[in-house]
Amino acid sequence: MERIDLYIQEVTRRLPEKSRKDIEMELRSTILDMMPDDYTETDVNLSLTQLGDPAKLANQYRERPNYLIGPKFFDSYITILKMSVTITLIIGVIVAVIDHSIAYSDDIPLLESAISFVGGLVGILIQALMNAFCWVTIIFIILDRVVDDASLKMKKWTPEDLKYIVPIEPKKQISKAEVFFGLFWTAIWATLYFKASDIIGVYEKSETTNKLTFIEPLFNQDVLFSFWPVVVALIAFEIGLNLYKWMVGKWTNKIAIINTIHHIALIIFTLIFFTQPNIFNVAFIEYIGDLFNVQKENLPNIWDKCVWGIVLISIITSVLDSIEGFRKVRK
């Protein structure tokens, strides 16, 4: 029975959640009907062999045929596309809101301002969605036609392949939501980094135009962008880690170790980044000091405490997340 359960698991995990239970009951009934009441392991193997590869059988249960992307990559394509589109939409909305807030003026009628915002938002979203859809689709079309079955070791499926599959315990499972929010967080902080000199800083409302004007950036742009090779490497590392977690589907010692290495790299980068001289714009610090009536002689000390408080919180968060990874492995 364990082999039958593993076979059903391999079929249903590739299907939409809303139809899994019905298909599981139907498939179990089909398998049992194919065998005698006092079936043996040989009968199970024969029945599962007749049903064939779980991936191909799952594809037959789908309501729509696959043409552009073949079965061997279709599940991966749909998952990555959904994640990319969702993240793109959220980032697009954030960018549109920021752009509209900066350009907003009380002199502009509310209806005209709303139409302008909606028009700008639609334009940003259409462009972002087209980019996400085109790039993800092109990559998977190339993979589907370049990577052959032999390179993926796609030999003829037999029930013996099930013995290499370990049932996924719910407590160790890595959900798609966890992977999505990991990718979403990467997209957020990457966007903030590369647009920091344009959006992170002090805004003031102009008395003449009633528009928000960007006065002083938080960071010195030249110092900030000097870290871009390291930032790109961290982005690639995070994306690779999240995609690997999605492929494996559960917490393992290997994933926990890679996750810890990732957090160690983040801690080192954070310490180096915030200890760089002139990383912060002095004019921004002085503006904040005047805003809160902080005496100039006390301002550097208070600012350093705030910065190192943020760094300490980041380090504690990284340590806790690393520990949590190993804790999930041992559940």
C-alpha cells in the first residue's frame, strides 16, 4: 500500500489543489480495481506499470492540453510564471504609487489626478507583465527544445522508481507561499537598492507647485552603487536558493546549510555596507536632526545608535532564520 500511496502522491502533487482529493480517490479506486483482492507486490508493480509515469498521468488529468511548453517543463513553467507575474504586479503598483505621489499636486483636479494615476499604473503593469511573460516563456521554450530527455535521465518509468521517493512530512514541507515570499522580498529590496537614490530620502511639498519634491537622498549614490557587483551576486544567490527550495519541496540539511551560508553572507555584507565612510548623505542626517530638534553635537552619536540598532535587528533575524531552518529539518 505504501507504494500505491507514493504513486498517488507523485500524480496529485502536480495537479491543482482543488482537484487533488477527487483525483486521489478516483486513482486509488482505479488501481485497486486493476488488482485481485489479495494482491501482492507483483500485482502492484504490474498495475502501476500499466498506468505509467506519474508525471505523464498527471498531465492527462489536466483540463487543458500543453503545446508550447512540453510536459517535462510545463509544471515548472507555470509555477515560475505565476510567481513572476505576481511579483511584477506588486512591484509595478508600488512604483506607480511612488511616481504618482511625487508628481501629485493640489492644483490638479481629483478626477484628472485619478485618471492620470490609473493610466500610468496600467501602462507600467502592461509593460511589466509583457516583460515577465515573454522572458519566462522564451527561457522555457528554449529549455524544452534544447534539453533532451537523455540529459534529464528520463528513462522509462517503473514502479521501482518509487523506492527513491521519500514521503514529504507536512512539518518539513516548503510551501509555494514560502518560496513566493522569498522571491518577493528579493524583488523588493533589489528594487529599493537600485532606485534608492531616487526614492529613499526626504520629500518636501513645494509651496509654488504643491508637489512633493525629492530634497535629499538617504545614501550617497556613488558609495551605494559601488557595491552593485556584490548586490547582484546576493540577488542571484537568493533567487537560486528559493528555486532550489521549490524544486526539493522540503527542508533538508543541505538546504538548511545553504540557507545559513546565505545569511552569513548577508551579515558580512550588512556590516561592511554600514561601516563604509560617507555611505549616508550628511545633508539627510542634518535634516532629520533639525526635524527632531536634536543638537548637532549629539546628532552623530544618536544616528550611529539608530543605524547599529537596525544592523543588530538584521543580524538577530538572520540568526533566527538559520536556526529555524535546522529546526524544521529535525521536526
